[in-house]
Amino acid sequence: MNEQDFLAAYDPRAYPAVAVTVDVVALTIRDGAAHLLLIRRGEQPHAGLWALPGGFVRPDEDLVAAARRELAEETGLDGEPLRRVHVEQLASYGAPDRDPRMRIVSIAHLAFAPDLPDATAGTDADEAVWVPVAELTNRQLAFDHGQIVADGLERARAKLEYTPLATRFLAPEFTIGELRAVYETVWGHQLHAGNFHRKVLSVPGFVESTGASTERGGTRGGPRARLYRAGDARLLHPALLRPAREETVR
Amino acid sequence: MNEQDFLAAYDPRAYPAVAVTVDVVALTIRDGAAHLLLIRRGEQPHAGLWALPGGFVRPDEDLVAAARRELAEETGLDGEPLRRVHVEQLASYGAPDRDPRMRIVSIAHLAFAPDLPDATAGTDADEAVWVPVAELTNRQLAFDHGQIVADGLERARAKLEYTPLATRFLAPEFTIGELRAVYETVWGHQLHAGNFHRKVLSVPGFVESTGASTERGGTRGGPRARLYRAGDARLLHPALLRPAREETVR
DNA sequence: TCGGTCACTCTCATTTAGAGAACATCTCGA
DNA sequence: TCGAGATGTTCTCTAAATGAGAGTGACCGA
């Protein structure tokens, strides 16, 4: 322990300043494809690259509150629609050189939002755009945001297995088919409609019936579907497991 | 946005300083009971209370590296034994009032260690003690460390379901019975020995046989058991699921 | 030497998941 | 208006995984 470390043990101000930010991996599903909220950076470093929405945590603000505030500022969301967005902490990123300006530790958050109307111009939501996740492959993101997004997507896939959070991508009332589409989009492969139906209805507290049905059948035909809303379960038991993915296991 | 916020958007130093620390929830299993590494605080605030080992992140140090360093300092571990300890990020805690002195954001980490000899006196590992987790109920920990420990224990229980990390609580070679004891301790209930045995051997990459057996039977009788070491799987598939816990689901 | 413990294997019943199909209802275009 | 095709929902059959119980034999300590 050198002298600086020794002093710092008593007074962290003996170290160079550290800044704490939040970044948000906000996901939604639009036109059957996963979309991610991104901002085009206007300034150095990484000017012109896409980056996650985020910013400094304010002195009187909890971490999740900061993430919600950033999300609200960038999307123009507020009130009930904002309340319907699920936000949770994802992980923290603090490699010493992740930002060339200074030591910045970012507390990344993960958000699941229903398909929202685009932020109206004139609000703070200047540059935020919902970008299809599929377009991100090989596209460079600012800082370590590529890694953060990858971690967020993997977390999202896992969360759908054992939580009912898939419903957060949908309107308050939804059909089993719409719910299945969420799973297929996030997991990236087709599911057996009949088995999915059976499973969803068999997991206690996942969905509850509204008694109503859709006004019309699907755009390409088919009968009207029954409408459900999210149930009171916070965890799915037994979980909906993804098929084995041998490659990721080892 | 007030003027301070406005300035801070460009220069975080316009805000009061924020400090970043790491705290470590280090778990081990000793005498068939889960133990947690704690330190008795010598100074205010919370002098005399038990607290998690932790400290400030140094300028050139990654977050996990800081956690490993703190763990090493407090346990006196080093080299190969330290390398066998599993350390992963748990979550970040940043409520504005969690430390009365200043705004401190703590990146909590979770560590799984094999049963280690107690830190020898004379090292830096002054005050760190392995405390049985069972003794913690109702005992007050410093700051929000009670919540951090609770989150860490829940994460540990979940991790044993879908990762082979239970092996990190054991020596490099272990018997199925010892592995089962880890699960029983962390999950807090008995498992069916025969079914557990079948399951562990059927999950690809969980354990691999050494070909050897223990020198002697168990202390209370029974045959010599075959020895295994950890396999190459990073995820267990299919997972070892805990029995349903109805109460935690809703 | 004996009772008891434990590793390991096996059987059987139950539950859960995978696959395919039946059937009714609906949309859309011919 | 009619028919093709799509979809929601339910069912059947099979395979796989799990829970529970028991048997066998090695081993310890008394």
C-alpha cells in the first residue's frame, strides 16, 4: 500500500475523481423485431457513433431512478406509459480505460418497453432512435456499449425463461399468440404454438383471462383470440426453458 | 434541469464527489454450514457492527480486480488458492443516503471459496472472520450490507441451479456426496441422494471422473466413494432445479 | 463380529415437454 | 359469394425428466 492508497483509505478524495453514470439498454419489439434505443453522439469522444442513452447520477437520486429519468428524457415518456416500462439493474462497467476522459463507472440498466410511438420532436428526446437489434451486428457502438448491449440481450433472453416480463413488451391486454411472438423474437427461434399455449396457461400466475376476445381475427386470417393480462406471479414456476444451446454451454 | 444539473451534464465535477467502492459477499462452507466473511468495524459510522469486506476502487483497477484484492487482503489468500475462488459481480448499491459520510456507490461482488484455513495472524487479514450465515438472522449489519448479503445468498442459490459453481466450494477432487452437501447447505433442504447422483452424472460436463476413490469410507461408515473433478461445462443443461417454493413466487 | 451409514444402482409412477394433427373461425382475394 | 390459407385452441401420443422407494454391498466404529 503506497501513501496515496493509505490516505485514500481514509479519504477517497485523495484519489482522482470517479464519475458514476447510468446507461440504459432499452428494448422494445416493433414489427416483429427487437429494437434498441440508441443515440447518435454529437461530441468527442466517439462523435458520430451510436451510444446508449445515459448520464450522470444526480446527488439525490437512486440508481434506478437515474435510469428511469434518462429513459424518460430520451423517449419523452411520462406518467402511466413510463410506469409500464420495466427497468432493472443490469450490471456495472468500470474498466479503467473505458472512457478516455476520466474514470467513469457506469451502472447499466435493462428496460423492457411496449411498442411506443416515436418520441415527438420538440421534447428533450432529441436524437434517440429505436434501432433494430439485427442491424447492430458488426456496427460499432461507442465506448464498451457493444458489450453492455450483448449482456443486456442475454439477460433479456434469460429473464423470459423464469419471469413473466415478456408481458412488459405488450399492451395491458394481449393474446397468447402475441406473447409467443415476443418469445420468438427475443429468443430468435420459432416455438410450437400448441405447446406454448398449453405451457403459458399451466404456469400459475403467468396470465389471467380477461374474458374478452379480440375484435377481429388476425390480419392474415384465423379466429378471434382470447385476451389475457399479466398475472400476479413474479417468477414462473416451472419456468419456460429455451431449447438447449449446446454451443453456449461449454 | 437546474443550473447545477446543466453544468454537470458537461462536467461531473460540478456535482459533489461520488466515491466508488467494492464490497464482497464471500461464502464458504465449513462444518456443513454456510459461512460469510465479515469484518467488525472499528470506526464510525456503525462502529462495532459487522460489515462486508470492501474498500475503494483504485484508479488503475478493474471492478472485479478490486474485489479480488479486497478478498486477498482480508483473507490472506494468494496465488493458487486465491485463483480457485470464484468471484463475480453481484449488483450495485447506490441509495443516496446509504452512507452518512458521502455519496458512495458500492459494486457488490459474490465469491465462492472452498473451506479455507483461517487467515493467519500477522498478515493484513486483521479482523476478517468467517461467520455462520445462520447466525446473521436478526443481527444488524452495517450500512445496507444486510440487503447485500440477502441478495448474494439468493443469487448463490440460483447460481447452483444452472451453473457448476457448487464445485467451487470444494477441493479440486470431490465426491458426489460432498457435492450434494453443498447443494443441501445452500438451498437449505435435503435432497434425494439417489436422484441427485443420477442427475449430476447425467448433466454433460458437470463433473468428470478421476478414476480414483477416497482412501477411506466416511467417518460414520459407508464404502469409499468415487472422486470427481469439475467438468468443462459453464452452464448446466438441463439445470438442477430447486423444488418449487410457492411463497417466493408471488 | 455386528449394527448402522453411505455410495451407487435400479424400478416404478408421475410429471413435463416435443411433435403432430384435428377442427373451428376468421381474413382476403378471386 | 366462395374457397384457400392462416391462426387459435384443444387433443393425442411419445419421449424425456423427475420423485420416491428400495436393494446391494463396502466400510466404520464399537
